[in-house]
Amino acid sequence: MLEGLWTATFASHIDAFGEGSPSDGSGIIIFEGNRIFGGDAFYYYKGHYEDVVDNRFKGLLHVTRYIDNAKSIFGNLAEFDLDFIAEINGKEIIGTGFLVQYKTATFAAKLIKRTDLSD
């Protein structure tokens, strides 16, 4: 159900880019076993999640910048951790969470499953 390659869109409530609106982004996420891998144009992600129960799961994701001076949806951070909870509805996941280092910095994400790992 969860294992596979997913595309993600995400946004924070923070005006990280100084343009007067919340910051948003997109990337790729792979769920395999209880591990998470992924990335976008500036950051890569690695983490884990707990087993899915009643279509819900939670996890922790470590995010690392690989392009100097790139900004995340939370601003100019080189590394950070995201604590999240999510719900699966068919081939869609909706999740919310917060930046572990700054618990008031929140985000939301929508993922769409694109393919199983076995395809």
C-alpha cells in the first residue's frame, strides 16, 4: 500500500522567501520497508516511519541541503528534522507536521503515488 515512489507538494506557514506568502515546494519520496528516501532540487531526505494502522502513520524525516545557500520552505537551513503524521487515502497521502528544532514551524504535504517499487 505505502511502498513505492510518490511525488510530493508541501508548504510551510513561514514566509521563507520574503515574498509575503507561505513557502511551498515539491519533490520525490520513496517509501521502502519502514524507511523514507527522497529529495528535491536543493535538499535530500532520509528517515523512517511507523507501521500503517487504520490508514494512518507517523514518522521522522532528516532533511539535508546539498546546494549551497539554497532555501527550504523554512528558510535558510542547512539541516533539519521533520516530525509528521499522515493519512493514506488510496493513492494519495495528506500529512502535517512540524520542524523538530522549532516546533512552531509547521508544514503540510500532499503526496501522490506514481508507481510501486516492483514495477
